[in-house]
Amino acid sequence: MTERRVHVTGWGRYVPSQVLSNADLERMVDTSDEWIVSRTGIRERRVAAADETTASMAAVAALRAIRTAGIDPDEIDLILLATLTPDYWMPSTAALVKEAIGNTRAAAMDVAAACSGFVYAYASAQAWIAAGLAKHVLVIGAELLSRFLDYTDRGTCILFGDGAGAVVLSASDEPGGSLAVELTTEPQGAYMIWLPAGGAKSPPSSETIARGEHYIRMEGRETYRFATKTMATTALESVRKSGLDPSEVALFIPHQANVRIIEAVAKGLQLPMDRMYTNVDRYGNTSAASVPIALAEAVNEGRVQVGDNVTLVAFGAGFTSGAVTVNWTADPARGRDVDALVDRRDVRVRLPVDWDSVDPIPPALAELMARPGSLDVPLDDVVPGEPEPASHAPAR
Ligand code: ACO
């Protein structure tokens, strides 16, 4: 088997249009804009509409990444979708995305490593390509966290938002591309961020729901301590394994959980904050989606140039952490106009037959979603009907 180089050839992201501001949260829980901004740096986050799912957001981001790469969706050999908020326990959300993007050839599976999931999926894709098992891999991070949050728990509901990001990784003989990967898992933190019920250990029941065990729980301070320590060391390890010094990395794309954590990473690496990309103020923590959304925005904004070294670094539940250093080779201009070319209403995820959905919007967000200017999607649209003929599903 020949070892091949692995390049990022496509990138794209999608965020829902509905904004949930700190002022909105002030009306739901005992918090303040001042507290949220000073403790986290978050000003607003996005919330998916009733007709959106993890798969639908992922498919839009994926098609944008594929357009940027300039390939046909059917050229993708493998789809890896990192998420902690899949549409269903089974099938994988990746399988639904495969159909929605019009791919007939790829193997598709989900990757579960919480907020580090995208970096874990990226590292796996890199290994598949380097081993000669795939030429083009679609790596997606997509999350619909607003449906797994307790909007009476001010410790968690202020932090998270919805969205999706994707990259296409491609085999190449050209120099550059992915350098070294570092991944860690420290299970002593297993119950620091978790979702207690719904799995085999605690199957869903009226009792688990009454206890609110279907919502994300988090020990904020412990998580913060882990994150500040591990993000810098994981990033440093990936940079060193790449034969580089942190000063030779043009831009770090860290997981967007809290601007104070990102500031601690900069301090740990002895670098100024302008080497850290941040957009946590606009999207909050979108878990596995945060690194690919940030990467796509950084490249489209001209923060990454051909020849730059870039380090993606994340941490998350598990506790997990991951970093990958990349020598950037793609023309940054390629992704700039792609959002306008792939409209979310043209992307369709097939719904099941003979099964009635429920209104997926959490009651606490119902008023927000009904505001004038919000996307007005009647519940009828999210209740499965007859499937469209498979050959030509019309655009909505
Ligand atoms: N508004 C107002 N007050 C609040 C809020 C809120 N939203 N939340 C907590 N407080 C209060 C607390 O009750 C506490 O009050 P007390 O002193 O009277 O007890 C006080 O503020 C300080 O609370 P801390 O938890 O110590 O606040 P801290 O400065 O640690 O910030 C935060 C909390 C933002 C959650 C921080 O700990 C953090 O960012 N942790 C990491 C979280 C994270 O990154 N999670 C994602 C993991 S990735 C994944 O895989 C999902």
C-alpha cells in the first residue's frame, strides 16, 4: 500500500437562521447578558427550525463542502458524521445524509466523541485515505443541541447552539496537507458531561423523563479545568509531531466552547489571541460542528492562506480531546460564494413512512420560533407523508 498525502479540498458550513440571544435567555432563566458574555464570550446562538434535523443541516454543509471541492457527490467514497445529537439511534445520521446529497457509492457511519467528534472523524478519514482505502472522504460535524437542553438549567442552556460544518479530504501526491494527529480519551471525566437516559443502561421511560434525564448534564467547573489543561497540551503535541513550533502555526481553530478557554489555550502556547480563531460569540458551543464551522468561516474570511500551517483542536465529553495540524493547500477563494449556490430548501432528507412525528421544538423555545420574522414552518411539514418518487425528489 502506498502512503498518500491527505489534503482538505472542500469546506462548508450551515447554521439555522433563527437567533437565540442572551436577552431571550434572560426571559427563560435567572441569568444576564453581562454574566453570559463575561463568563463565556457568547452573545447569541442559532436554533434549528421545526423542519430541520441533524441530517438536514449536515447535508447542506456537506453539499457546500463538495461544491467547494469541485467534485461530484458520487465521488465521495466514505462519509463520517460526528454528532452527539443523531436524528435516531438507528439508522446512522450519515446514512440519511448520503441519500440527501445524492451519493450512491459511499460507506457511511457516525462517529461519537462529543465535541471532539469532528477531529476524531477527520483523523479516521486521514487514516482511510493514507491506507489507500478511499480517495475522497466527506467529514461532517453536525449538532441539533437545542432539542437536548433543559431550558430551566442556566448552567447548560446558555452555552449550546445548533449548526453543521463539513470538509472534503482528498488523496493527493502533492506536498502539504494533513500532518500529525493527537487524540486522547480520559474516562475519569465520563460523568462530567453526559446525557443519562435513553441508552441501554437507563432506557427511556416516563420516570427518566420526569427526572429530566434526557437532557445534557454538565459539571461546568470540572469541565473547564480539563479543557484549559488539555486543549493546549493536545494542540502542542500535534504541532510537535508535525515537526513544527507553535510559532510556525498561522492559525489555531479551537473548539468554540468558551472564549476564556480559548484565551487559556493561547496563553498555554505563549501566542497572542489573534492566532486563535473565534466565533463563539455568534454561535455558542455547537459541539462537533464547532471546529468545521469555524474552519470554513476562517478560510472564507481570508484568515488562512496557501502554505499556512493550521491546527484544529477540540475537547469534549468522555473526556476526549483531539488535534490535527494541516499545511493548507487549497485556494481560499473557492468556498466564498458557495452558500448562495446550495440553499437549504433545495436539500431534502427522506422521512419515514407510517410514522407520526411530534412537534420537535422545545416548549421553552416555542414563543421565540413563532415570532414574526422567524421561519414559519407548519407542523404538517415535519409529519411524514408519502415518500417522493426516488428518482426525482422535487426541491422545496
Ligand atoms: N447565569 C448567571 N449565573 C450563573 C449561570 C448563568 N447562566 N450559570 C451559573 N451561574 C452561577 C452559579 O450558580 C454560581 O453561583 P454561586 O457562586 O452562587 O454558586 C456562579 O454563577 C459561578 O458559577 P461557576 O460554575 O463557577 O461559573 P464559571 O465561571 O465556572 O462558568 C461555565 C461556568 C461558563 C459553565 C464554565 O464553567 C465553563 O465554560 N465550563 C466548560 C463548559 C464546556 O465547555 N462544556 C462543553 C463541553 S464540550 C462537550 O462535549 C459537550
